Amino acid sequence: MTAGIVGVHGIGKYDYYVKAGGSAAGAATAMRLKWDRYLNASLGGPARAYVSEVAYFSHLLRDPDPAARTAALEAARHDVLAGWARNLGFGEHLTGALRSFTAWVLSRLDSRSAAFAELFAPEVAAYLTDPGRRERVRGVVADTIRRNRPKVVIAHSLGSVVTYETFWAHPDLEADLLITLGSPLGMRGVVFERLLPAPINGRGERPKGVRRWVNIADAHDIAAIPPALAGCFTGVDAEELVNLDWIDFHTAEKYLGCPALGSHLRPFVR
């Protein structure tokens, strides 16, 4: 028996799909097994199955042929990267073409941050600017939650954006607890203003089907800007600002294994 948890993954998970031979179901299974191991690090005790299913969608945001990428999506990718960089304080006074700006930003990042940006920008752009992909991705998450009827949904990174919108788009969905990890939901000029439904008077709101919302973010996570979401959203019940790792500041492994997560999950996994 599992503990009634559904996971929603973040950026950079296309390799699971490739390793599973082009099978989304195979990718989801491989990810679920990893999430169980990661959660065991925070919860302790004998190894067990915690996650019912991970909603897998990364393949829906990837162009099989990079050469076929549209000009509109390429422009959106640069726009997302530029907005993200501005949130980090890069290039406020830089002028010139958007492509030059983003190239300038990438040249000034360390290798890990640059690698993150190269994953973050195209996947976030594909989700937020392509209505067809956005609907299909939300459909995968909605179907996964509906099929498993979990007590808890854990959403990491871009997955927190997808999950937030999915609960609003499908009012029949319910969860006792939503945990967002390393969430960019409040990132101004990149994510926040593009959310569906749109924030009202500068504030979003906890989805109606979610009874409790806990947000956990690493203080140095360059995706979670701002790390606290209560200033942007009504209904965030608890916030945990953690210090995971000065290098691995955004990985699912570090977030799922952190003690702060365990304290919120234990009532659901006894």
C-alpha cells in the first residue's frame, strides 16, 4: 500500500522518457521509484512505497526536432530567460536585442546556473506560451490526481505552476495537502502575471480543492524567486525556508529528503 501521495515533477526530466524507450508510463514509474527513495530519507524507517504515481509530462514540452522550433517559441524562450535574469538582478541597464541580452546573461553565470537556465527557459516558455501544450500537460496532471485520489500532492519546480493551474481548471479535484517545492509561482515578469486564472489585484489564491498549502524553498534556489509565496498568494498555510545545499539548490532529491518536508508529511504516512 502507498501513502496516497501524487507527485508532479519539475524541469529537466525528458531523459526519463528517453531511457524508457519513449514511454511516458515507463518514465513515470522510474520517477516514482526515485521519489520513494528520496522521501524515505526525510521520513526514515524501513523503505516503503509512499507515492502512488508521478504525473509525467516532460515529453509534452519538448520538440522532437529542435530545428522545428517556431520563431514564436524561440522568442518566448529568450523572454523567459531575460525575465528570470532580471529577477536575479542581472542586466537591468543592459540595452540591445533580446538575443544579445540572454547570451550576455548566460556568459556570466556559473556552469550549474547556466545549465539550469537552459532547462528552465524553454520548458517554462513552452508551457506558458503554447495553449495546446498547456492544456495537455494540465490534463495529464488532472488525470493522475483523479485516478489516484491522493491525500497529498507534492509539486516541484515548474510542476507547482502546472498543479496550481490544474486544480483551478478542474474544480472536481481535491487534496488535503498541497506541498510546493522550489516553486517559481511568484516570479514576477515570468510566471506570476501569466498564471491562469490571472491574479486579482496582485494576488493569487489557494485553489478551492486544496485544504492546506505548504510551501518549502531553499534560500538560494534560483527558481524560487521569491522563496516565500504568502506575499503573492492568499491561503498559503505554512512556509519553510530551508538550506539544502549550496550547489544542489533545486533538485527534487534534496527537497524530498529535507527534514522540513517530513514534518508535514508524517501525519499522512503513519
